[in-house]
Amino acid sequence: MAHSPVEALDPALRQTLARLGDEGWEMWARFDREVRSRRWHPFVPAEYDRVLVALAALRQPGLRFLEFGSATGIVTVMADLLGYEAYGIELDDALVTLARATAVRYSSGARFATGSFLPQGYVWRPRDSDGRLGTVGEGASGYLKLGKSLEDFDLVFAYPWHGEEAMMLDLLRNHGAPVAGLLLQCVSGEVQLFRKGRLERSWASPREAEHDAT
Ligand SMILES: C[S@@+](CC[C@H](N)C(=O)[O-])C[C@H]1O[C@@H](n2cnc3c(N)ncnc32)[C@H](O)[C@@H]1O
């Protein structure tokens, strides 16, 4: 039987990635208790093991990875440990501090910037609604701090709230590299890869087979 891309990883790396995921859930539990129980906050973590399967399947030497709204940095550090050149942009400065500490604990070169993943001047103009950004917050664009633009990335990951997927596809179509992939964990849990606005591949769960869209 074919191995999953995660099973094919070096055992020591798999162990480190499992520890990182566990730590991510502990950080989330603390954040939920200390912050979200007092006020609403948009940070809800992606299912790290599902995202890991997709990142392991898509990795190639030298790929540049960006996480939109990188929160505690778990997915970005995961990408770095898998060999991507990994960056995260997050609006909440307190979360960026936690993400940088995560990178240090895992001797990761992942880099984080406080700011918005929306490029300066970006306006979302959907045909069939009013262009409200949902839970996506506003702030100075984070790209300058990274010395990069959205166009510089090969793979972008986000865990959008329901209804925010179309804006992210629009963002990639208008400001991303022509062949860049957009990897989304949807609220259904499925992880989907889009390229040029089209669904290319999806991962239903770590144990289920992946599907190529045709
Ligand atoms: C649903 S959470 C996903 C967190 C993380 N990507 C994960 O999958 O575990 C969305 C994150 O995006 C951040 N965020 C919201 N608007 C943003 C913006 N315009 N620029 C950067 N980060 C933003 C929130 O603070 C939150 O941490």
C-alpha cells in the first residue's frame, strides 16, 4: 500500500512535527482560556495534521511559503521544518511574539511580520455582494517588513472563516504569482489546493486518499 507523504518523512522529523502540533494545541487552549473567553478574537487554529499532509505532499526544494494570518506560527514553522522558505503575516502583534518564540524553540528559520496580508491599496470588489471583509482585519500591509510582495510566494496557506475564501482567491489572482498555489483549509475540514483560481487537488483527512481534481 502506498505510504502517505507524512509516513515517507524521516522519523525524527515526524516526531518533531508531532511535538510541534501538540504544542500548537496547548497554545491554542491557553489562548482560548486567557483571551477568547473574555472577548471575540478571529484566531481559531487549522487542523494541523490535515495541513501537514498537504504540505508534505507539495514540498519541493526552494519553494517560498506564506501563511495569511499566521497566529501562533505553527503552520509556518511546520512548513519551514519541511524545507520551505517560510513566512507568516499576522495582524495581532501578541500572536506574532508567540510565533517567533515557537520558531526559536524549534530552531526554525521561519520569519514573521506583524501587519495585514492584504497588499497596500487592495480592495475586494465582488460582483454579487458588498465586499465586506468578514473577520479579516485592517492594518498596515505586512509585506514591506518581510521585504517581499505577494508575488514572491509559490504557495500561500490560509484558514479562512466561512465566506472569506472568494476574497483570498481574488487576492491570489490579482496579486499573486501566476502559478502560485493557494492552499485553504475549508470550514468543512477539507484542505484544498487552488491554482489560477481552479481547484487542483484536495485532501479529505490524513487517512483518506487525496484527490486530484479533473
Ligand atoms: C482563522 S485564524 C487562522 C490562524 C492560523 N492560520 C491557523 O490556521 O492556525 C485567522 C488569523 O488571521 C489573523 N488575521 C485576521 N485578519 C488579518 C489580516 N488582515 N492580516 C493578517 N492576519 C489577519 C487573525 O488574527 C487570526 O490569527
